[in-house]
Amino acid sequence: MTVLFDIYEPLLTEKQRDTLDLYYNEDLSLREIADPEGTTRQAVMNRIIKSEKRLLELEEMLGVYKRSKTAGVLLDRLAELTDGSDEAASLIKQIKELL
């Protein structure tokens, strides 16, 4: 989920982004998220579930993570097949950084 969150974060609502950030990146508990908001742990959990569902839907529609992962595997294989020259290694590194 954290990888999908990193990719699709801008496409979530502000509340979804904030909640997932606190839950996954800051490692806060449901109570630690709920108390400052004046809401319940259940409400926070429902928001997390809905947000995760949205991330999965976005990946299903856009496939950014899947394509990136596939491209990385192909680049690793290409690196194995190249002559090992500095230029080839540099180009492969640049492409990986773009991914």
C-alpha cells in the first residue's frame, strides 16, 4: 500500500492523504489518529479501508506500479546482456532513476 500511496497520493482527497500518511508513514495507531480529530477509531479505519480501495482502483485503471515494476525487471535483464561498458551502465542507471 505504501508504494501505491507514493504513486497515487495526489489523486486522493486531503483527508485520505493525511490519514494514510499518519497510519503508514508515521505509524500512528487508529486511536492516535482519531483523538486529535475528535472522531472514532472505527471512522478512521473506514477511511483507511476506503482509501486503500481507491488506491487499488487507481492502480487497476492506470497500472503505473505494474508497468514500473515490469520495466525494472526488463532493465535488470538488459544490464545482464550488455557488454558492461560504462556507457551502457550509465544509460541503464539513468532509466532506472526515471522509473
